Amino acid sequence: MTSKVDSKEVGLVAGLNLFHFFLGTRDLHYGLWQDDLEVSIRNLPQAQKRYSDYLLDHIPPGVKRILDVGCGAGGVATELLARGYEVEGVSPSPLLSEAAQRQAGEAFKIHQGRFEDVSFDADEKFDLVMFSESFQYITLDTVLTDAQKRLNPGGYILICDFFKTRAAGRSAIGGGHPIGKFMSALERSGLEVLQDKDITRETAPNLDIVDQMGQELFLPTFQLIGYALDSNHPWLARFLRWKYQKKLRKIQRKYLSGERNGENFARFKIYRLLLLRQPEY
């Protein structure tokens, strides 16, 4: 019996293919928008490159072996390999693993499965474990402990991801561990915080691009499909709206309501880069 395909996984790969075709980018992560860069879809590849450079520039001297947890389509791993690091990846997504392997090359070893479940050899250690927008998908109770098990003494954990703030109200933007719970877990871990940078301002504009795509691309497309169904197959249109009414309402609120924008992202999320160090003992 074949396993069920994750629709989110298919959506990510479809988005990757779309962006590669129209923009030439092979990255899935956010862009870093600084004041000199206009926030527009055509500048997304440049903003993503700035994000990758910013992330990699925070790798401490002396690091050689890196574990890229949630390596996505392999964009960051490709940059790491180009800079001379030894890199292995962890990926729960077979489709994204294929994309990462194509981009980073056959020498890039990918551990297939969730970080919580992947088995490593006892002596397989790394100088740095990296979470680039993957930290939020891993169980908070164990993620720091599991990462520490993979580190050499004095090794590092580099996290670049967003967390939920304590803002009141319901956000149309999902994802992120609650920042308070994360800080408690961090305090219990015994890890030393070397750097903690808030880059919410520089990452929030990505949601303005998402909102623009929703209003100017997806909404007119859905309206056109609905018009064609109503005109040619009215009974089918009524059935589909009834059958998938909950999913359609969710899509409407999440992607087409205009609530997924930079302002709301900055209210409900905080994007942090954290460099942590494992004790020497």
C-alpha cells in the first residue's frame, strides 16, 4: 500500500517550480529586504540571496561539518558546499529531497525522514546544526536536546526562523513555536546564547508579496475558474462548493482575504536569528 502524498509537500514543489520558471530562483526560504531593495516579486531572488549570505555569514570560524536540518530544495546547502563546508542534510519530504539532490549534487548526503526519527551513527558528529526556517516544524520539547546530541563539544546551533508573539487575536499566518515556550526551552538546554538578532522588519515584506500574489494572481484565477464552472457545469460547481466548503473558506481567509501581509506578520510573529553554543564538557 502506497503512502498518502502530503498536499503541502506538493504545493511547495509546485511553488519552487513556478518561481524557478519565472524568476530563476531555486530557493524556498524568505528574502531579506533592506532599505535599498524595492519590495517586489522581481527582486525576490536578490532578497533570498541576501538572506542566504546573512545566514552563512553568522557561521563561526573553525566550523567544518554542518548538518542542515530541513534542507528544503537544497539552496542553502549548495551555498555551504560552494564555500568549502562539509554538509549533510535532513529532509522529511521525498519530493524536496529529490530537488535538493539535483541542486546540491550527488555528494550531498541527505538523511530521509523527520529530524526526531532519523538515526545517526553514534560517532557521527557535527560542528554546527543549522535550522533555516525548519525549526518551527520540529517538536519543541526535544529539538534542542536532539541537536545537542549531534554536536561535537563546543559545537554550535544556528536557528533562523520565526516564532509566535503574544499578540491578541487570530492570525491568518500559521507556523512558529510560541516565543515564550521557546525561551523557556532554551534556558533549560544549558546552551550559551552568542547572538540573538531580531530581523522581523527585514522579513515581514515577504508577506506583502504573498498578499499581492493572492489579490492579483490567485483571486482572479479562482474567479475565472468559478465563472467557467458556473457557466458550463452549474451542477458540478454547486456540488464542489458544498463538498469543499470548509476548505474553500480556509483558502479564502488564509490566502485571499488580504490578512496575510507584512503588517500582520510583524504583529503576530517575530523572526529571530540565534547562534547558540554547546558547552565544551
